[in-house]
Amino acid sequence: MNRNNGTLLEVRSLRTYFDTEDGTVKAVDGISFALQRGETLGIVGESGSGKSVTNLSIIRLIPSPPGKIVSGEVIFDGRDIQLLPESEVRKIRGRRIAMIFQDPMTSLNPFMRISRQLMEITQLHLGYSNAEARSHAIKMLETVGIPDAAVRADSYPHEFSGGMRQRVMIAMALSCEPELLIADEPTTALDVTIQAQILELIKSLKEKTGTSVILITHDLGVVAGMTDHLLVMYAGKVFEQAATSELFARPGNPYTRGLLRSVPDPTAEQGKLYQIPGLPPDLARLGPGCPFADRCDRAEELCRKEFPPFVELTPEHYSLCHFAAEVYEQSGRKEIL
Amino acid sequence: MNTDSVQVAPTQPEQPLIAIRDLEVHFHLGGGSAWDNLLTGHSVRRVVKAVDGVTLDIYSGETLGLVGESGCGKSTLGRAILRLIEPTKGQVLFHGRDLAQLSGRELRQHRRHLQIIFQDPYASLNPRMTVGQIVGEPLETFRLKVGRDKDRRVQELLEIVGLNPRFSKRYPHEFSGGQRQRIGIARALAVAPDFIVADEPISALDVSIQAQIMNLLERLQRLQNLTYLFISHDLRAIRHLSNRVAVMYLGKLVEVAQAKTIYDEPLMPYTKALISAVPVPDPFIESTRRRIVLQGDVPSPINPPPGCRFHTRCPYAILACREVVPPLVEIKPNHFAACIRISPAQTDIEKVAPGEAPGLDAVEKI
């Protein structure tokens, strides 16, 4: 496998819509990004921003109906996943692209022993015998730090704590050495000290195996230490896209800037917290203008009338805003001060 | 919170508004009887020591942050103070009267001054009542306002929490999570309380909405001189809102100090790990700082470990930690910590010689 840099995944103008009673909800509306091998991409957004739908679309797990991928391409290792027959997609899912979800309890089968659930994957995808699969399962559990793996392997999921279950999910996801790991809010249901354990684990496993990772989260603190690049999503659109360090130091979008300022920084003096006013928009009733205009501190008449352009600030930094250049300019000046 | 009040509130030598004394909430899960012994072969009583001997003062006008991981007993403590859960032992003194001893009628009278905001804005509002009825109900219960006066007060309350007064005829399902939390806050404010337990009020909300609710809580505190017990597992929110912070682990308080102090110079090993585990939204800090990653999980609160409850995960634990229950000692002025491996003379656990426990003397004195 080619572990050098090279594009592993490319998503082009992906649109996933849902038919609801209120009309068509454009959950993901024209998303494009590329993921290099060995890279970690963070997708940040609030609930309903479309971050999870993006990833379910990549692996073709959108329930249809009501959902439908209306247009766009998902090129994984040179092939468009949308055009493959279901049987081919199944060979990719779990083997070459693996997933970890937020809630480890509902993602594990409560009636099956942990060992059985882990063995299933390698037997299915790699054709392991029972004995091979079992020893591999125990090896994986040891890798993710389950104490007494050989004994604990025969436990049922309810006998494990939340953090341990998430470790099992990671062991399962990494069993076939996938090229891409999609982690959808992997630590949201966990306590802070356990979150730290899981994040360290993902980081060290990634260094060892060279897997590319897509990390979806609402927590800006989590992506700050984990990712190389970031997408900020709002109302089904990518609002900003940049290298992580650049995006934190010099946001070029009023939404990103607001989001960064509304998280209290425990290391600084506690002043009044910046707040983004209002509520996220109803995705079934979007107007023609910028979906963030009503909550934005920079919005003008133009923003409500015309949809903003995706402005290239640098070859690696894009922002969806009529005033992207101005906002970028401002945050650059602040850094010098 | 402005910095002036941070320095003033907790050091005032005044009477505390709420004084919690050796409060205990134990839940008995059965076991231990001859019958159980016969059936299961276990003769051990299974007891969840959710809150196990907590002593804490809350001063008027301050926000006391109560932080800990799930299952540490922080919500149970918050509810036991209001007697929404009956304490099994100990006192809660409010204006000098012990709430734990009050009769039903007296307690109801006192409840007017003590309110709670719940975590889940979806489960804590009756879906069949309008917003006006929800916010007005406490006014009726305590016979504070009736008829037109009541309606006017409801409108006023909605406005205070940032909702359109016209919404009073609507039902909870018509609102988003953040708006529902505002309704819950308006209900708590209706009776003009002195003290509010805010039990994870922002945990279920989106980042941009969290900031709105935190700012609202701060504004209301200034306007109405409220005292908060702010319960959260989110250390960033705790640091932002609180004057003082109490850290809880498996039913016991392990450290109490000023919010800034807890964050900048935590003394007790658990607090140190907890603070270092908080992800900071700054890639530079994240890539350079050292994180203390604790081994293992929080032990079960059913029959928790003896001695210091943190010894099973503590990188500094010595043999004595398994035997001695560390008391909360004032290690530095207004900075309390429960750890036998430090003492007022030797505050930095890193500098204590291996195997030594300078805090043991204090334990023996007690």
C-alpha cells in the first residue's frame, strides 16, 4: 500500500437531500474536499450542520428513502464509490474504510461476545480461520489497551465501561488495517479523563499504521490537538477550510471567528464571553442569501440577498463569505497585536 | 464574571448562605441479610455511597462550581441540598436552619428560596403545558401572583431570559434546546429565589448556544444577586462561570479552591489529571503541553476502594493511600485538598520524597 502522500479520498460537490414533511432538507449541499494519505481531517460543526451526513454519504449508508445523494462524486483511491455495485462497497466498508460512532453501546451487539464480534470482521474480510481470527482479536484488544485481553475477550459489551467499549470499537475498526478511519464524535459520550485516553490512543495508532482519519466533532478543543486540516460546516455548507493552525490563528469567516470566541479559554483571564446570537436556521426554509446572515456580526443587505462566494484566501484557505478577505485581514492584524 | 468579585466573594468571613455539614447520601441496593446470603452466597451489603461525607460552604452572591466525572455524585449532592433526594445523614443549613430536618410544609415554604435548573431541557418541561403555564405555576403554588398580575409577571420573566413574551401560549415542543433551557431558567426565577442549583444546564446544547446560556446566567446573577451551585463536567464552563470550584471524586470532595487557582495550580493528583485532560482550543498549546493520561476507569461507586478513593488510578499512590481516608486540609490559604502525600509545609507532590506522606500528621491529629 502506498503510504506516501497522495490523495486517498476526494469528495466533489456532494449533495445529500432528505425528503421531509416540511419539504426538502438540504443536509449536505455542495461539499468538496480532499484527504491525503496519512492525514487527519477534522470536520467541525453544530448539530444539524451536515457533518455526520457527509460521512454517511461517503460510505453510502444514507437511509433511502428519505435520504438521497442528489449529485457529486466520492472518489476513494481512484474509484467513485457512488458508481460501484453494493457488493463492492461492502468489501470496502469495514476493510478499507472503518468507522467509529459516538455511542459505543448501540454500535455493539449486546448478545454477542466481544471476541465473536471482532472475529467476524477478519473472517469476513480477510478469510481468517477461527483460530487465526481469535488470536488476532486478542492482539487487537491488547493494542487498544484492554487489560487481560485474553480473558476479557469473552465478555459481553454490558460488562465493559463506556471507555472500554469505545476501545473495543477502535479495535474492531482497525482490525483490517483500514486506509481510512472515520471517527464520528468518538469521545462525546465519555468523561474528560477517558476522552484523553481515547484521543491519545487514536493518535498513537495513527502514527503506527499511517491510517488517514476523518474526525467529526463539535469540540474545537479536540480538533486543535488532533488534526492537520479542518472543515467548518454550517447549514450543510463548508463555511471555511484551512490547515488547523492557520484556521485557529487566522479565521477568515465570521462564523468560525464567532465559534472560536464563544468557547471559554481556561488559560486566559475570564472576561465576558462572546456569543453568537440567534439560532441555527431551518434547513427546509433557507432563503437565497447566506444561511448565517441573521446571526452574523458582519452581515449587510447583500448577505441576505445573494449567496456568498467560496473565496480563496490562500491556495490552502477558503471561506464562504462576501467579506472573507476583510475578515481574514482583520484576524491577521489581531495576531500581530 | 469580573475579576473583582472573584477576589472578594469567597474570602469574606461572613455567614455562608448554605452550609453543608458531613452530608451523606447512601443508596442501599440490598444484600447482607441472612436471606440474601442463602440465595446468593454473598453476605456483603451493597451500598452506593453517592455522597459520602461532604462539608462545604456556599456564600451569598458567589458561583460555586462543582465538577467531576459521571457517577461521582455531583448531581446527587445538588439534589440532596434541595432535598429532592433525601440525605441519609448530615445537615444542610440555610440561613441557619437545617433543611434536612424540616417537615413537609416548612420545606415547601423554604423551597421558594431554593430552585433548580435541569440538564435536559427536553425532559424537564411538561409537554402538555404552555410556556405561560409552566413559568406561572410556581407563582400559583406559592400564591405570589394571581390573574392579570401573574400573566404580567410571566411576560416579564420571559423577557428577562430573552424570549419573546408572545411565546407564552406556545408549547415546549415548538422550541429549540437553548430556548427550552431559557424557559427552565424563567421557571426557576419566577419565585425570586436566593439560591439556584444549575445541574449541567449547558451540557445538552450546541457550542454557540452554550455561550448564550452562560452569559444569561451571569447577567441574571448580577441583576438579582443570585447564588449558584453550578454543576458540570465541562471544566472550561466551570472555569468561566465559577468563583470557587469544588472537585468531586466518587462521593467525596477532593479539592476546593478559587477557580483560577484550581486551574493554574491544582494540588491533588486527580485534579491535576482532570485539568490536563481538558482539550484547549489552541493548536499550539495542544501540541506542546504534557497531558497526564490516567490509567483505567473510575471504579464503581458500589463499595468503592478503601482509603483514598483515587489510589487505584493515582500515579503517586503509596501503600498508606490504600488505608487512610485523606481529609480535606487547607494546604494553602483558601485552597483545600484531600491527599496525604502533600501538606501545608510541602505543597508540591512532585517534590515530596518517594514513599513519604507529609499529610499523615494532619490525619492523626483528627
